[in-house]
Amino acid sequence: MAALSSKRLLWRSAGRHLLRHPWLMALSLLGVALGVAVVVAIDLVNHSAQRSLELANQAVAGRSTHQIVAGPAGVDEALYLQLRIAQGLRDSAPVVEGPVVALDFPGRTFQLLGTDPLADSPLRDYRSELQGERFLRQLMTVPNAVMMAAGTARALGLAVGDSLRVRSAGTLHSLRLVGLMQPQDPLAAQGMADLLLADIATAQSLLDRVGRLSRIDLVLDDGAQLERLRQGLPPGVQLIDRQGADQAQTQMTAAFRTNLTAMSLLALLVGGFIIFNTMSFSVLQRRRLFGLQRALGVTAAQLWQVVLGEALVVGLLGAGLGLLLGVVLAEGLLGLVTRTINDLYYTLELRALHISYWGLGKGLLLGVGATVLASLVPTWEATHTPARATLTRSYLEARTRRAVRRLAWVGLLAILCGAILLAYSGTGLGPAFVGLFALVIGYALLTPRLVMGAIHVAAALWPRGRALLGRMALLGVVNALSRTGVALAALLVAVATMVGVSTMVHSFRGSVVDWIEHSLRADIYLSVAEAPDLRRHGLSRDLVDAIRRLPGVTALSLGRGVEVPVGARRQAIVALDLPPQGFAGYQWLQAVARPYAAFQSGMTVLVSEPYAYRHGVALGDTLSLPTAQGERSFRVIGIYRDYGAEHGRITLRRELYERLWQDPVISTIGVYLQESADVAHIMDRVRALLPAQAPLRLRANAEIRAATLQVFDRTFAITDVLRLLTLLVAFVGILTALMALQLERARELAVLRAIGLTPRQLWLLVSGETGLMGLLAGLLALPLGLVLAWVLIHVINRRAFGWGMPMDVDFMQLASALGFAVLAALLAGLYPAWRMARTSPALALRGE
């Protein structure tokens, strides 16, 4: 009973301590919550994007196991008849698909899926309000008949029988809604949210693909049959595994999602410093009480349970709050991530957040785990310090200084391990991030030792007998290293992250600007506004000839950009007919002598830097590509810098592409003008030549540059948000430290007041200490930030996206980061300084 009563008293004492310091408790919870919220938000957004893509793929591909695909022209529908009738492949269905733009609902794009309702049931099971023969008759006989998900129709205010105006393949159409798809599975309904189902003949007409198919879906499980089918396919047609194709599409955004996750974990790392600071102060504040309890018979094990129990409570409450904040933050980030994916990868209509219970559970475990781990050191301090030593502050600071020396060696070892991992971990992105975090953590462990060294140097150089308050502020930082060290490390990591990411973005932006200026050599560009590989007809030859004859036009470049299936992935290919001045825009990393002449003759190609990096291609190597005439080999004569496609592009001359792929379409024209020509006037002349209501985009060189940079800035908008959140976490951390320091030093400062220090002088002393902390954190963060920038540019970006760039340091950004560190520390110290200056000396000294 006595033991039980003792435990109750200990727990009651711990509970009262937490209740007596509500601001400290609130800041602790906020630090944990912010760190967890950023991790959970990014995890939920990444999961939502991936899940939406999976659901959309399932809705379109159904239960198919394999697909027959071809190049830009698609699959001849005669092949489907041969497979269905001659080879008896009953579990097969033809598919025609492509995007259509809804004119009645701006910003809405639907995926039109054309299937054969009579052959499609083994692969896709769509339920409709219209059943049986009536449904089949209307879908196959009513002109431009389509179906959509019932939930989508309700959201848009549409009913069966209504019309929907769309633009597809450059033509306006009016579709008739004849049925609503009502899948019983809610997840299947989400996958169909942006799907329009039509009869295959209707889809071929709407997408201008008469006689052609996008693919043939199959259900096959016989290995021998698969091999026979693969061997019997005509040239340029491939049999691919559907699961592999889905994985290849998901992998397109893997690097982007990994980078977001790493940024969120940095915020959690900074939050870990806050947790350590809070829990260590909670222990330090009760050192005297713990010493008395130990002297009265309380065991180390009992204190261990109490302190870890407090950490568990703080972790659970903070992580729970972080889960709620994470869901709210994810809703806000959803639009930024969706816009970035649409700009860089593929069209994704991400309209709802998919809650991942595993993601929420992971966030809860991270928050609680980080809190408990951060509490182990102060808990050990509370349970292993001799009872007599707990009554003296000097014992703690002496012990802290000894620990600082040991931590410095651990930090150096972590930095060494991180550097080795970055240098010798191959091309893996995961090991690179582990190495990066090792550098950050190692440098953070070095911070207290670096601070001690800097303070000792400054104190030695300080003029004796002058500015006594300044000298006191200088030594006050290092004299309370047990409190200030962790806060400085948290602010340092946040500011270093700011410097590293800002320098990386600045370098990247400068490289993109330089790349655009070199690449865009023509004065005017005319292109098909919709995805060119979904159209059978591009820009007419008559239009090309008419533009060529305009006064002031010196040359034209003609282009065609497509994606061709290469195994399970799709490879971007650019076919160009370039004049010499256009070819001069390439920034060569490697090239043969006289590359223009080599490009104009023979089976030669150029590859972008990301393609060469990802596929291990070097100058002079041979590539094999499936064409409409079968597999063909091409010699690599140049590797060029390219920031337009992270998975790489292959460039060849348009005449060679047209001959091998049997695709004569021209989708872009570059117009080169005389130096004296009026660009605006010639654009008006070109505009007058264009067909009425044609979905063509005519833009000047400067307009394309501005639009490209706008996409770039949108891409890094979410990075800016995460960077600000990390800084917010650091600000909370230093505020927590200073609030704790104010409570801990109340008596020390009261003595200064009692011997003559005025409230104003006390306020200046405390503000000087906080400003000095910010200055030290900022100065020490600069070298770490530059190292982070180098790693991000030359290791992380290289492995994630395949491109390289020179590092460009903006000294204004460095000055801004330093100023932010000082300002954040000063702002965080305003309230503690005000409280210290207003505290009554008699009240603070009571009990002495």
C-alpha cells in the first residue's frame, strides 16, 4: 500500500507541474504537433495522388492483365478482329481513349473511354440506370452518346438526357448523356469521377481515330500463349504487362514525392530539438525536487517511469493534435501538388483527399517515438544524478560541457559517415537522403562546441572595462549552454535548410533561364493546343508553305513530340526539322565533331542529359527502339542539357521519324525572322492564315519564356510552403527555450536587480542574449546551408531527376537568412525579456 501511495504522489506531483506551467505545456504540444502535421500532410497528399492514379487506371483498364499497344498512330483495329476471331482470344476488348475538354465547365477535363459493350464485360463492369437492351441500344445508336459517374453528374447538375459540350481533337462536339454509372464500390466511384464512357465507334469519331485503337486489353495467364502472341505481333506493336505499365506511371512522380517527404522530415527533425528542449527543461526545473525525492527514498526506476510517462502524454497529445493539423494542411497542399503533377508529369484530377490510416498511424508513431527518444537523455539525467548534486547548478553546467565535447566527436563521426554514404551509395535516392540527414544531425551535434569556441574568442577580443552588459550577454549564452545549446541547434538546422533550398532553387532557376534562352531560337512558335499524340492530323503542309512565304520569314523549324511504348514504359521522342540557327541552341555536354552534319544523315539520335544518366548512355553508344517497321538501332551523336523532361528525351530528324514510324504529322512550327522584322505584325499575318476555331496556340518567344518560368515558380511553391513551416517550427523551438530560460534564471536576474540593474538594463541584457543566439545560429547555419545546397544540386537532384547544374550562390539570400535568424531570436525573446524585466526581485528571491 505504501508503494502504491508513493507512486500516486509522484504522478500527482508530475500532473501538477504540467498544470502549473500551461504556456510551457502549450509550446511543447505545438512543437510536436507542427512537426507531425507537416509529415502527415505530405504523406496524405502523396498517398492521395498515388491512389487517385491507381483508381483511374483501374477504372480505365479494368481486370486486364496485358495490353497490346503501338506508336503514335495507334493499333490497327484489324488486329483486334484477327485476335478475336482467328486466334480465339475471347477475353479481349478494344479501347480508344483520350482527353476531352468540357466547355460548359471551365477547367474540367474528362477522359473519354471508348469500348465495345458487347465484348467488354469480362474486363470492365459498369452498372447503369439503363439496363439490358435499352442501355446497349442507346449507347450504340444515339449519336455522341456517353455515360458518366452518377456522383459526377450530381456535382455538375446534369441528368440523363442532358447535353455536354466538349472539344476533342480540335473539334467542338455536343455529347448526349444517356446513362449514369453507379458502381457499388466507393473507391471505384472515385476512379470514375472524371471518366466518360462511350461506344468505341463514337470514341473513334470524337477523337479522330477512325480505324485505329489506343490499345487492346487482354486477360491472359498462359505463358506459352503469351509468347506465341508476342511473336506473332506485327512490327511496331508490343505486348506489355499492365501491372508493369501502372508501376512505370507511378514511378514518374517517385522522385517528386520523395523530395517532399524529405522536406517534411526536416521539419520533424527540428521539432525533435524542440521536444528535447522542453523535456530537458521539465527535468531541470525539478532537479531540486527530484533530489529531495531521491533523498527521501524514491527509486531511480520510479522517477524513470514518471518522466517517461510525462513524455508519453506530451507525445500522444501533441501527435494527436498534429494529425488534425496534418489533415487540414493536406487539404491546403492538395491543389499545389496536383498543379505540379499536371505541369510536369500527367493530367491528374485530384479533387478529394484520400485518408490513409497507415499514414495517420505512422505520423502518430513518429510523434510519440520522437518525443520519447528526445526524453531519454533528460530522463537519464534525472535518474542518475546524485541527490546532492541536483541541488547545485554548477554540477549540471560542468556535466553539460563534458557532454558537449563527447557530442562533438559523435557529430564528426556522423558527418564522416554521411559524406561516405553520399560519395559511395551509387544512384539510390534513399541512401542520399540518409547521408544528407547524417550531415545535418552531425553538424547540429557540433553546434554547442562551435558556440563555446566562438564565445571564448569573442570574450577574449572584447575590450575590458567597457560595455559590461554586452560582455554579460556574451557569457550568458555559454553559461546556460544546457538550455541554449539545443535551441541554437534547432534554429541553425531551420536556417541552414532555408539557405540550402533557396540556393538550390536560385541555381536551378538561373540554369533554366539560361537553357530557355539557348533553346528558344525561333521568334514565333505555332503549336497544336491539345496533346498532339492524340491527333491524327496536325498542322497542314499548305499552312507550312504559306507561313514560309511570308515577308520577313527566313526559315522554319518543324517538330513532332510523341511518346512511344518501350517495354512497360513510354519514351518521349522529339522529331525535328531544324535549320542551322535552331540547331545552334543545343547546350552540348558531349557531342561528335560537326554534330549538325551527323544529325542530318544516317541512323543517328541526340539524347538529353536525364536520359543518358538514367540509362547509362554515352557518346557513340547504340540505342534500339521499336518502330512501325520493327526494331531499329540508332547511334548517339550528342548528349544535350535539358530541363524539360526528367525521364529523358530522344531527338532525331523528322524525315527519319516519319519514315520509320509512318507518322507525317507536324505539331509545332518555329518561325525565324529577319532582325528588322516586326514580330507583332508577322504574328497577325500568321494568325490570319489559321483555320477558324482551330485549337492552335501562337506565341512569341518572350511569351513562352515567361510561361515556362511561371510553371517553374508554381513547381517550387510547395517547397516554399514547407520551408516556411520548418522555420515556424524553429521559431516555436527558440521561444520555448527562452520561456524556459526565463523561468529558470528568475532568481539569478533578481539578484542583478537587487544590486542595482534597472528594468531597462535587464531588458537590454536579455534581448542582447537572444539576439546573440540568433546571430550565432545564423552564422553557423551558413556553411551548413551551402553544403546542403551542394548536396541537393549535385547529388539529390542528379539522382532524382537526372540533370546537373552549376551552383550559383546569391549573397543577398545569405544575408536574408542571417537577418531572419537574428529577427526570429529577437522576436521570440520579446515576451520572456518583458517578463524578466517586470518580475519583482523580492518575489523572485523569496525562499532564499
